[in-house]
Amino acid sequence: MPNVVVVGAQWGDEGKGKIVDWLSERADVVVRFQGGHNAGHTLVIGNNTYKLSLLPSGVVRPGKLAVIGNGVVVDPWALIAEIEKLGKQGVVITGDNLRIAENATLILPLHRELDQLREDAAGAAKIGTTGRGIGPAYEDKVGRRAIRVQDLATLATLDPKVERILVHHNALRRGLGQPEISKDKLIEELTEIAPKILPFMDVTWDLLDKANRQGKKILFEGAQGALLDIDHGTYPFVTSSNTVAAQAATGSGMGPRAVGYVLGIAKAYTTRVGSGPFPTELSDAIGEKIGERGHEFGTVTGRKRRCGWFDAVLVRQVAKVSGIDGIALTKLDVLDGFETLRICVGYELNGERLDRLPAASHAQELVEPIYEDFEGWSQSTRGARSWAELPAQAVKYVRRVEELIECQVTLLSTSPERDDTILMKDPFQG
């Protein structure tokens, strides 16, 4: 049985939480491998709704091991707050069911402040960051000045590391007209949080290797979406990490052969939060209707999502770049009742037809979608759990999507409820 990687095949918010939860029941270990607490997952289990940001989705299920890999940037204060919030909902998280990579980078208060200061100073050129310090933390990681989880265990040797990071950040703060950060204050903050984080610290690459050798099923949980990938997304309107499936190997410390089956998640339409190009965006009553019916508001930020028609060009491109084996298509029920649906099958740029999104940001803003109109359906698909329960036109829509994205739809989600899922192929069976 292969391990499974779940990645977003659009700009995030594709419904990964439900699919990951659905798969986590079949898995033994659930791993986060990139991003930070800027990625929101909403899980609906029975009468309980859990909103997670940093914790792997499997943590709410008894008997599952949740792992935060080295590719994640960890805000220790946000993590403890999330653990305490779940505790109030009856989910007990200890070192027995949560492990954090010793070499994961920490998000510090100075990262959050810098993130927000930059966005405020950018004016109309804002990227749309969540302001949670993820980007600046990754910058320090690459700049080799980051404080990591393991540093909390050796506070006596922290002085030179803190001095190194503050040389950089205080220079930036002076340039932004902000007061410098005190070394003693930062060390004091880290000293206070350390005892709460260290019980979770582990050599997670070794832990995962042993689990893999024992034949345990590992689920790698991606955050955001592939179109926000720092290399392959709509740069510069992207996140600060690699969000494609290959990062599951790097961000967990496992070799690429351990990754296994890649499941991409895509909505039956398209949404995006924040700034950046969006070829099929609908700034009209139809876009509003999709947003209202789909409850399109960010889990973490509460920001209203931009909505548009399904973009087969983008999902096909993501499927190739991320090595997707199958697609989980979500929120099909949101399209119930539309007389006509549209699918983007290509772009036009300066009179030329394109079958991909160009890499240049100015070209991304200028492409015009080429649509194929599709007859809608009047019956409800909400809650359907088999193909036989779907209207014929809904089945045709899914089949046409498969043709256009050159990838099989292996799961179909028809409501937020985890059991309202049509399974064509179990990812854990390969």
C-alpha cells in the first residue's frame, strides 16, 4: 500500500480538510510538510467543527500520530494556543500523538511584525500575505540565521544566534522607522515558551522512516495550493514555500520514493484569496452567487474569496508539475441549479492561443479565458454518495473535467460532511 500526498490543485481553500480527514481514518501517521499557521483547514466530524491552522488534520482522531515536519515554519505561541483551543473541544494533544521536527524553523514575534509592516508599506503593491510571519521566517531559514526548535533545548548557547538574527532584523526595523528589538527580551520570550514546545520535539525523519519500514500508512498533508508555490505559482503573488507534491519528501525528511500516490484537490469552480491574477474571476452576480452558496470565506483570515469558473488549463498544468495521480473534486453541489456552466479550456494573449499559464506576471494579468459552455442541471447533487444519485449532466460535467485536465477524478465531494463522498479509487490502494 502506498503512502499518500494530498496537495491543493488551485490557489488553496479547495476543501483539503475534509478529504484529509476522510483519508486520515485510513492512515496511521499524518504529516504536515510545508507552510505555517497561515493555512486553514475546517473539519466537520459529526456535530463537531474543528478549525486547524498549524496542526495536521489527523490530530483530532484517536490513535493517529500527527507530525509537523522540518519544512514547516512553527509559531510556538500560535501552536500552543491551537492545542489549548482543541483541548476545550475535547481533543487531548500530548507528546504521544504529536511530534515536531527538531530542525523546523521557528516563527518569532519579530517575523509577524515585519510581515505586517511590509504589507502596510507596500500600498497598492500588497501581495496579500496573512501577516503571520511565514515569509520572513522562511527568509531567515534560507539566510541561515533562523532559530530552530532544537535551539529551545540549548538556551545557554542562544546568545550568538539571537545576535545574528537581530543584526539583520534591527537594520530592517531602522529602515522602516521602528524601534530595535532587545536581545534580552527575545531570549526571555523563548525561555518562557520552550518548556511547552520541547515535549513534542523529535527526530521526525527517523520516526517516519521507521514507520514506513513497519508498513504503516503515511498521509502527507499539504497546505495552500500548488498555484501558490514559490517556484511554480503565480509569482510574486504566492506563498513562501514549495506547495507541490515533491515538497512532501523534502519537508518531511523522507526520500522521494516514500511519497507514493499524489492526490490533488480541486473545487468544481475556482476561488482565490488575496491579490494576484485570476483569469476566470467573475465580478458579477454569478460570482457572488457562487461565493454565497460555497460559503467562500477564509478559515484563517475570514477574508472573502474571489470566485470564478473552473479553469481546466490551470488544473492540468498543476497536475503535470505536481505529478498528480488523481483528483478529488469538491463542492460540486455549489453548481446545482445553474442553467449554463462555463469551463476555461484555453487562454488568448495578444491574439495567440495558449494552453498554459505563462510564467511572466504581466502576461498572467493579460490572458483572456477561452470558455466552453456546458449545460447545467436543476436537480440537487448535495449529499450524493454514488454515481447513480447524480444528475446525468453532473456526471457529464465531471467526465468533461477529466478529459480537459488529463487526469482521473478519483473522489467526488458533494457536501462538507465527510461521508458525502463518492470514491472511484482508494488512494491508499495505489
